[in-house]
Amino acid sequence: MTFNKIKKEYERLARLYNEAVKSLDHLYSAKKRVGKSLLDLLDRG
């Protein structure tokens, strides 16, 4: 494999990794928001 091919493949993998990390961040913050809402409801109830 040429250096350019390796570089392209690396950049593609880096993009996929960044997308995955962003998705996990969104999931985590959504989970925290839902958890907080449930706790608020329980406190009021």
C-alpha cells in the first residue's frame, strides 16, 4: 500500500471514530437528562 492510501484509510477511520464518540456523547447526555427528569418526577410525586 502506498503512503497516500494508508493516509486516506487512517483519515476515514478517524472520521468514523469521531462520529462514534459524538454519538456516545449524545446518548450519555440524553440518558442523564432522562434520569434527571425521572428523579424530578419522583421528588414531586
